[in-house]
Amino acid sequence: MPPIIESTSGNLLQSIEESQIIVVGAGMFGLTIAERIATQLDMKVLVLETRSHIGGNAYSYFDKQTGIEIHKYGSHLFHTSNEKVWSYINQFTTFNGYRHRVFAEHKGNTFSIPINLHTISQYYGRSFSPLEARELIASEVTEGAPGEEPNFETEALARIGTRLYEAFFHGYTLKQWETDPKNLPASVFSRLPIRYDYNSDYFSDKYQGLPSDGYGALFENMITDKKISVFLNTDFFDHRELIESKNKLVVYTGPIDRYFSYSKGMLGWRTLDFEIEVLDVDDYQGSSVINYVDLTSPFTRIHEFKHLHPERKHSEKMTVIMREFSRLAKVNDEPYYPINAAGDRSVIKQYREMINSINTKILFGGRLGSYQYLDMHMAIGSALVMFENEIATKGFIR
């Protein structure tokens, strides 16, 4: 495994000189790019990461007190139907086969999420057949006004109707995004399945699970090639002028608006805060994730990590929970999710146009660099496409 080192000016300067490609950000996208460059092109690659660890938001560690694997930035579930992505990631880990199920706490009752036949029957207080449920929802849905651009709310009302929307999505969305749902794109809601059977799986992908030895081990396994150097606690912007003067390819996965010094405005991002608590009970909530959809709860969800790995032996006397809070990101906050409201879409269009006028050799990718919501499998997939179609074939590295 290559050294994961704190930055020291001498070593970093040497690595900048020796590396042929520089990757900004050690998240899933950046690590995939670095691994491909080193193993497939036999080139030296330098990875710069502002945080004290690799893996981005999917980073995890084992709690010393309880031995439970903690997902530092909230539960991250791997799922994909992409055979190429699944084949790629299985080079570095095995998976436990965990299938994610989420529940929602609403007015003192617990419901299955996403909406399925059990949710509908429980909410309306009687059993429904699949046909009866479809007919019920069809009678409650409303279409948006003619010519109106679809948004989160119109998409929800057109798929599940007012009552289910108000119960499970309106308040939760206000907490999660701190934005009127009418200002969010319809794609945010359309990602969620609506089922008329009792299937309670959160994802429908063919392959699902969590790394058997944890995400930390997975990420370390991705960068074992000695041609990969990683500098932690290192901000690209502190060395940008020097790096760009070397005329080397840079793969940038940080916030795209920061790269352009917010010249067209700051994009809307959500950030998260977490409260971790160790409890002297075997099981706190009976599930890995419960969403708190009512506005009366200040947090959006509670994670209980021991449920992610039922195959492991955990203490029967202790558990770890994490409360998650969502808020609007400010300049110095860690951005997690692009809001992509109407104003953001205008700003990102201008930044994407600016990319075409850049003289330096640079590619933008990842959730932050592309300003797109990307799950882990999507980040890997887009990184593989960038490597194959841009880096390996189009002469950026000559």
C-alpha cells in the first residue's frame, strides 16, 4: 500500500514534479480514476485530499469502544445493476449481501419507505389489493398545470396524491433541503420507487451489499499500486498556481463553483451535521435507518450501524446511533448534495460554459465537480467512462 501521508512542502513539491496526472479529491470518483491511471496506463498519479482520510463521504471506521463500523457521514449503501461497475468494485472487496430497508416515523407510527402496498394499507387503515391500491392512488393524484415545468411537488402529487405526499415527503423535504419542494427538480422525487406490492427493499438493483471488511479497507485496496501517492489535509487551491504551471492533466472533483472562485455565484449545496451517541442497549430502533418525516423532529433520520452487518458479532450490551441534521451549506462548510434549484441550474450552465474556455488541461467529475447527484455506483461508472473516453484515448496526458 502506498503511503498515506500528511503534507510536507518538500515531499509534496517532489510529488507534483514526478506525477504525470493529478487528481483533486480522494472520494469514490477520484480513487477510481487514480487506480485506473496507475494500473492501466502505468503512470504516476498524485491524489490531493483536503480531509484527513480517503473515501470521501463513504468513509467508515471501527469504533474502538464498541467495535461497530461507523459511517462517518451517514449510512452509505452500495447498490448497482451495472455489471461493469460490479465487476470493477469486486476486485477490491467482497460484499455481505445486505439489502437496505428504511422506515419512516410519522405522528408516532412507523411506516415502510419507499411507498409500497404495506405503507398504503397502514396509512389508510385497511388492507388493499394491488389493484385497489392503484385505483385509490389514481383517484388522488393531481397533474400540474399545462405548460408548467415539472418540479418535486408536481411529480409527487402526480404519482402518490396529496395525502401521502403531505404525510411522508413535504415536511421531510423541507428539512432535508430547506427549500420549497416546488423549487426542486422533479428528478429528486422520480428517483424514488412507488410499489403496489409488499416489496420493502429501498433499492431495486441486482447487486446490493456493504464491503465485508468495511469501506476503509475497500478504499485502501483501491490504491495499493506504488505509482499512487496520496496527500491528506492538502488543499489543491494552496498549490493551484504551481500545479497548473506544470501543464499536467488535473482531474478535479471538488466543488465546481469554488474552482471558478464563485465568479458566477455560489451554487446551492446541502451540508450535514451529525450527533453520535453510544448507548448501553443491544438494539435502539430495530433498523439501520429510520426517517423522521415530521417537522416537529429537528433531525432527518437516525442511523444504527450494527444493523448494516448482521453477519458480524456485536456486543449485546452496546449500540451506536447517529442523528443526522441537514442545512444549507455556507462557503466554509463541507458540501454534500447539490440542491439544483432553478437559480442553481442557471449558474451551473454558466460554469459549464466556462470550462470550454479553460487553457489548462483539466477534467471535472464526481458529485461536486459535475454538480450532479451521484450514488457511489454512479460515481464509479462515470469515472470509468471518463478514464476510457477522455484520459486514455484523447491525448490529455501527452
